[in-house]
Amino acid sequence: MALEYELKYTADEDTLSSIARVLPPASQELDMHTTYFDTPAGDFAARRYTLRLRQENERSVATLKTPAKGKGRQEYEVEAASIEAAILALCKLGAPGELSELAAKGLAPLCEAKFHRTTWDLFIGEAYIELALDKGVLLGGGKEEAFCEIEVELKEGDKEIVDAFGADLANACGLKVQPKSKYQRAKALLEK
């Protein structure tokens, strides 16, 4: 289990290209396809849990995110070929005990995100930060919405360094904070 702490910013293609041009070669290039799951009764949404299976190039990763104090979220992650195969492994990592019970009610795909991610590992002061530039589409209820965004995620170190770096980046590039996750935005397509 890890505490996820990240900042998201809405961007456009020109901004993503501009940022990529001034940085050294990227650490990683990933094609991602994320499927978000819930029970038919919406038990995960009711608890503010996010359960997903993400294909990252050839790697398949299941993640459960749960609420934490402040801006962060608890994150449990395992490699798994299917979401069903991941449930026991996530519980062994310390995910909430009710996960197996909730999953036993049945899991169904709810919405998706397909995107290309370019990342850089940055070391600023005592912090290790991942900068990610994402471009793709959110899918839900037969609808599609294009997006471009920037994520600044703390991997190790002080949250204040991430906040300062994110604020500087936003000011320099004219970025606006994106308060909603990809999951929240894809799920909102179901209601449009």
C-alpha cells in the first residue's frame, strides 16, 4: 500500500508538446487502457473507492484507491491478468477487508480511459516526482470525450515540493487545476 499524492492540470496538445520539447528524453512512453469497475449496486462509488484494471503497454495492473486524509488517497496495486484475479492479492496487500465481500456481489465494467502517457522522473531537492503528460479519450455510456492533462505525482519525499513545483508549472504554462480524476470524468459520461 502506498499513499498517492498527485496534482492534475488541464492542458492542450500545444502545451504538452512545448513541455516535452524543453525536457530531456522521456523516462517512459506508455499506451494505457484503463477499465473501471463497480458492483451493480454501486458499492465502490458509495465508499469513494476506485477499482481499475489498466493495461500499460504489455503489463496488466489492478489498482484499488480508497480515501485518505487530506488530498492523498491510499493506493493498492498488483499485477493481474483480470480484475477477479486481483481481488485476493489486493486484500493481501492490506486493502479494506470488505473488498472480497463487495467483489463477490459481481463486478462490471463501468467506464474507460484510453491514452498515451509520456513520463519523466524528476528529482527536486529531497523529492522524487513523476511528471506525466497524458493525451487520449474517456469512454462511458457509448460517449467519448478527448482530454489532455498533466499529472505531477509525488513518488517519494515532501508534499510541499510537489505543491511548489506544480504551482510553478501551472504559472509558467497557464494551466488550470483539474479537480476530477479520469474515473470521475469518464463516469460522468454515463449521465450525459
